[in-house]
Amino acid sequence: MPVTTRSTDPSRLPRFPADFRWGASTAAYQIEGAADEDGKGPSIWDTFVRRPGAVRDGHTGDTACDHYHRFEEDVALMRRLGLDAYRFSLSWPRIVPTGAGKVEPRGLDFYDRLVDALLDAGIEPTPTLFHWDLPQALEDGGGWLDRDTAYRFGEYAAVAAERLGDRVKRWITLNEPFVHMSFGYGFGVHAPGRALLLDALPVAHHQLLGHGLATAAVRAAVPDAQVLIANNCTPVRLRSDARTDKDTAAASAYDILHNRLFNDPLLQGRYPDLSAYGMSDPSWGGVVRDGDLATIAAPLDGLGINYYNPTWVTAPADPAAGLPFDLAEPEEPYERTAFGWPVVPDGLTELLTGLEERYGAALPPVWITENGCSQPAGLDDPARIDYLAGHLGAIADAMDRGVDVRGYFTWSLLDNFEWAEGYHQRFGLVEVDFATGLRTPRASFEWYRDLIASQRS
Ligand code: IFM
């Protein structure tokens, strides 16, 4: 079943504005390797991957794509693609090995070289300050459960912005704070591997406070910086056979936890009603302090959206089990990625127009900071091309309906370390042989290059 009836011929895709930015994304722990080189401190992922059973087949990011040593080759690939912008992440423990205090100059030097190589290739560096690799020393003090981590994040943001801000003008503070909270601290399937369920909620607030402090730090160092955050968002859907009032309430509760818990404070300066989660105290038992929401709601220059698929929910079969929803499977026979995720391009139109409806004038320009799919190994990847064409069409539909979208970063440039799945999921436009480091562009790489070129012609 095709994912889209649109043509994948690059020259027949909708025309995007001339200043639309075409990009690709990666993240430090997933590609860099060099896990303990040049003074880098351990991160929670360096620790977690050594926990038996935590990552499929015991894979680690110790070497990953060896991007730390091969970044020039990777920038050359980006230049071949014709990228306008590259989203990567800075490794906090490479720059501040214990998360606070002493700065490691060799870590900063690496990002200096990367930024210069990107600029030489005409590509705008777009770093994310935190893509889940918290310094282990901070986790030992409570990690994001501890308010102090937010202040340490602000300090580290200042160090990075002071060093790179003469050349880097677009900054992303956090990647997917929802996923880090829920997978890392709620269910324990990602680092730091803590299974606290709803007791993980302070992690949401402390990350958002860290975002606000980092935003101020970046702006102090780089007055002409654009500051964004990359939120993982999902439209929430109901099955046609489960549409009772209880199902609708479950959908609303899930939307609150996954989407609004992060977007409302950023865009409206308040948290959504969390009573479905047994929380009626607006201070969350003292976690949310006076002034925090004003720090968090400092106007953004853009909202980054990472979109992969909608989420289907129903009312919980056992309301006493703890959560006010159950996750469900869609009834439609959607095509699936190698990861098993349903391919639903129109979910992205629904998500973007839904954000516009909910936040109106408070919604800043949107950037798609991640979108892509895992496909079987191999160089011929028509399903990835179909996926990208379908989702770009969905973005164009949202733009036709008034949503201001400024750029698209596909996930991912390279096959890389896919967290608990290790190297088993391949998201790259470029295939990586993890034994040798050899990079080979896939058919989707050539397609994306042709698309970018045809958009410019
Ligand atoms: O690989 C991840 C990335 O680190 C965060 N967003 C989703 C991607 C695919 O799972």
C-alpha cells in the first residue's frame, strides 16, 4: 500500500519558499564515538549501555560512526547534498566533563573545527545543546530530577555560546524533553534507566527551566541568535470502534502528557491541567517555583517539531493501573517502517494545523527538526523516498493552510546508534558500515540532493 499518492519525482513536489531551509539532523552520542577521548567525561549513555540487557545485543556508542574523526568526510557528504543547514548536538560531557566547573578546551576545539568546516561548505550550523547525553556526574546528584541540573545547563549553554556564537546563529536548547522524561526516567528504557512512572514529572519542569536559562544565556552571548527547542509531538487519534466519552478523555490526557506539558508553558506561560494525573497543586508540590514559568516562556524564535507518527489511545482497561489512557494500535493497515512505526504523512498536517489552532499568534515559526524512517539495510530505499516525499507534501499542505514552516531537517544524515535498539535501526540517507566506518550514499541521498537542487532551480 503506497504511503502517498503524490509523485516522488523531485521536480513535481510542491514548491517551497525560496528561503526555506533544507537540512539533515544527527546527535552527538549517536554518531561521534570517541567516547573517552580528549578529556570527555562519561555521560549517562556511556553508563547505561553497559547495563546488561539495556541495549539490543549490547551495542554501545563507543565508536558509533566515528564522526569525531571523520567529520570532514561527513561535511563533504552534506555539501554534495546541497544542505542549507545541519542540525547536530554538542556533547555536554565533552565540553564540561563533570557537568559543572572545569571546561575541556579540546571538546570545544572539536566543535570549533566542525563549525568552520560547515561554514566553509556554505552550511548553517544548528547545534542542539542537549540530546540526552547528560554528564554522569550530574546524574549522580539526581540528574534532571534535581533543580540544580537546570542551572548547570544554563552555565554550559553560556560556555558553548561564548565560544561558537560568533559563527553559530541558530541554537536549539533541548531535544525531545518528553522522550527523555518518559523513556529515561518514567519507564527506564533509555538512560539513565530510572522507572519512576509519574514521579518522573519533575524532569519535565527542570528540563524546561533549563531551556529558559539556556535561552537567556545564549541570547546574552549572541544577541542576534535565533533560539529554538525541538519537541517531539504527536497528533492523538481514536479508533473508530473506541469513541466513548472515556476514550475522548483518554485522548485529551495523552495529549496533555506528550504535547501540552511542553508546549503550553513555552508558548502560554502555564502548565495544562494535570488533574488526570492526580496533580491539582499548581506548584507540583513545590517543584514549580515563582518566576519559573516566566523564564520558560521567554519568546522563542522558532518551535522545532520532531514528527514520526500519530498515537492511538483508548480509555484505560484498568483505570486503577496508574495511567489515564491505554496505547492502542490503529485499525488502518498503514505501511510500517522497519521499526514498525506506522507511516502517516497526513498526521503531520494534522499536527501542524492543530498547533496553529491551539496557539494562534503565540505560535512562532515552525521548523521540522526531525522526520525520517528506519528502513531495511541496503542502498536501494524506495520506501524512504516515498516517506520523505509524503511528509514534505504534508508540510506543504499545512503551509497552504497558513502554518509558517521555515525549514526541514530529515532524520538522519547517517545510519547511527539508535538508543536501546543499538545499530539495528537504519535511519540514514547514507549507509554506514559500522565495522569499517565506510559511508555509502543511498538512493534517498541522491533523491534528496535532486529535490534540493530542483527547489533552487
Ligand atoms: O534517533 C532518534 C533521535 O535521537 C530522537 N528522535 C527520534 C529518532 C528516531 O528514533
